[in-house]
Amino acid sequence: MTAHLALWEDILHNEQLIREAAAIAVDAALLEGVLMRTKEDSNSSDVVNYAPFTLLPSIVPSTLFEQAYAVQQDFNLLVDNISQNAEFLEHTLASTVKVDDFTAQLFKIYKQVMKEGLAQSVFLGINRSDYMVDHGADGTPALKQIEINTIAASFGGLTSRTTAVHRHVLNVLGKSKDASKLLDNNPSKGIALGIAKAWELYGSDRAVVMFLVEDTQRNIFDQRCIENELWTRNIRVIRRQFKDVFEKASLDNDRRLYMEGQEVAVVYYREGYVPKNYNKQNWAARLLMERSKAVKCPDIATQLAGTKKVQQELSQPGTLERLLPNQAEAVTRIRATFTGLYSLDMGKEGDKMVAVAIADPERFVLKPQREGGGNNLYGEELKQLLEKIKDSPERTSYILMDKITPQPSMNYLLRAHSPLKISDCISELGIFGVYIRQGKDMVVNKHVGHLLRTKAVEHADGGVAAGVAVLDTPYVI
């Protein structure tokens, strides 16, 4: 906090300057296209507003920022190796699929397509690995992974446009030297290049890229950033929902996927990561796409690789070494980002961890097998749930994780129709990774940019789409 206060001290408590800067910042965000549709009219762009963001960029220590980038290709490789390891997935998720219907349905489709034999030969991963800076007992800052998102990792588009807003704000505030230090960042271009390469390797000029999207599309501009990059490369993009796939999609004899008569080369999922995305028809549509030759991003094995149970299993001694044989340096880099992760499987070890967490709930976070933010439990809620399910197999659908303790800093969180007030804030850094495997050959493996999200300390959980966190830009020192 001290460094952040020292950096912006002359600005943070000058109310008139803050008010003027905030008005300029909001207009800059609108000019740059840092936009979301409104809650009231989530499927129309007739009325839009700026996506929430911080007034000032937040400090990220350069050593930890560089560490997060350096380990991303290792995580890409790890996720891809897990997705190809049927034995590992089956063993790791055995207890979870008994009690978690959503994971069980995904796993059922996975088993079916594996039994039939995969038609897909090109595999595209677009991941985002998320971290916080932990200030442990001795106060030394350390980079600790929260999770890895293997499906629908969002805000690569809007964060590509947020840096320009913060540069402008700093220039207006007379901090042009600081403005020049903000790093360029364009994940949307890197993500689009990954999709474009997968489309090219699929090998049909006439085929389209299909964005699979939700019914409610508030975050459409984030997706359009990637979509527009593809159109500039003369790659045709269509946007469809699960129900469209169920009603109008088909496979030919070679298991090529057709949507309304158009061959689909790549299916890019921006939905399908939570139970509410599915009904009986949507599960049927998912199976149809999984059985196809189209490049799914992600394929179902890669989605399973991103589950919390897999994350917890990776922290067990020897697991990384088995999944990344002869890659000791990669294993060391990955393991350095892990915090304590604990299984709640039935048995002595799980019983012990349940008892420890009930006795000291502030030490932990309870995580279900879900993406999308806003699902984790803390403190009293964590304690109450564990007391309720401690003797039930239901507990195995969760994992327990040590709570990370970042150091708060002061900032202003700009949200439409919200009062302007200073807040104690904590930040989460995400690194986007893209990889492509053709058969057994890794043809692309890179990091393509970052995302910084910041929220007030009183909000334990939730991202930008959940209405809790806001977009930010790292000021790397």
C-alpha cells in the first residue's frame, strides 16, 4: 500500500482533481470502446455504457509480473497434457462425478467421444491463468495462482483498450512520465491469431468460425474485439447459441460440422461453463459438436482439465512430474505459484481438513467445480456449509484452498451511476495463453497478454462480469 500511496499521493486526496479526472476518464473509456451493454437492455446496443474500471493504474511488482508471464507456456503445456491423459482425468474426477451433476455430464460426453474415437485433429487452447500477490506471515510478496480458466476466458478484448484510457488519465494529471511506462497489451489480437491459425490448419477456405454465445450478451464488445480481428483476415465469423446448434446443425459422413449449410472450422465457446447454460437440448448440442471434426476451443477434455478438482490434484507430490516428464524446470516454475490446496474426499485426510476448516474458516476458501466468478465461499458461509455436508459425499464436489492475503491499495472504482469514493482495493492478475496442437505436435505455444482486475476489499469473490471487480492496468515497478 505504501508504494501505491507514495506514487499517487498528490492525486488521491485532491477531491476536485479526482472529480475532473474521473469525468475525463469515463469519456476516454467511451472513446476507446471499453463498453458493455446495460443490464436493462442486455441484448441491444442501442444503449451502452462504459465497463467499470479503476481511475488509476495499480502497482504490480515487476519480478512477479515477469514470473506470471514466464510460467504461462508451462501451464499451456500442462493443460494440453492433462487433456490427453484419460487415465489421469478418470482417476482425478472419480469422486467428483458421483456428486456433481455438471461435471458428471461433461465427463459422460468425454467418455462417449473417446470411445467413438476423436474426429478432431487440431486442438486450440485459449487459457487465462489468474494470480494474486500473497503477503504471507513474513510480508514477502509471492505470486500465487487462484485458478486457470480453460473455457470462455473473457476480457481479452476490453483490456486491450483499457491501457489507452489509463495513459490518457495520467497524461491529464501531469504524470506523462508514468503514462509512458504503461505496457502495451493486446490479448484480443493474440487470441484472434490463435483462432486464425487453428482455422488455417483445419484446411477449408470456405469454413467459418462459430462463436458459441449466451442468451444474455452484455459483454458483446469484448467478443467483437476478437471477432473483428478475424474479419480483417477475411475469416468469416458467425454467432450462434446452443439452441441454434440443436435445431440447425448436422454432421456429414466425415463428421464435419455444418451450421445452416456452412462448414464450421472452429467452435469458440463463450458459454457452456456453468450448469445454467444447459438443458437437455443444449447437452445434445454439445455432444454433437464434440463428436465433430471442428476445432473446439476448448474440447471437452480441456474443459475438464480446468476443474478445481484437477487443480487440487496437481498440487499433490509427484503429480506434475508424471504429467510433465523430463521437464524439471517447468515443474519448478509451476509449483512456485501454487498455494495450499486440499482434497475433501471421503476418508481420514478429508475428515481432517473439514475439521481444520470448520475450526478456522478465515484461513481458507471453499471452491466448487465452477467457472465464472461468484461461486466461492468464505468465513462463516464456508463454516456453515461444511458443518452441514461434513459427513456427506457432497463435500467431494468442493476443494479447499489456503486464502491468499494481498496487500490493499487505494483507488477509485468508476462504475456507471455509482458515487465517486476512494476504496481499499485488491487486484488479480491474469495472463492469457494460446496453444495449438496438431496431432501430437505442438505448433503454437505462447502468452498473448494480461488482464488486471481490481475490487474493493469488502467483496470476497466475483469478477467484472459478476459486477464486483473492475478493469485495471498494471503499473509495473
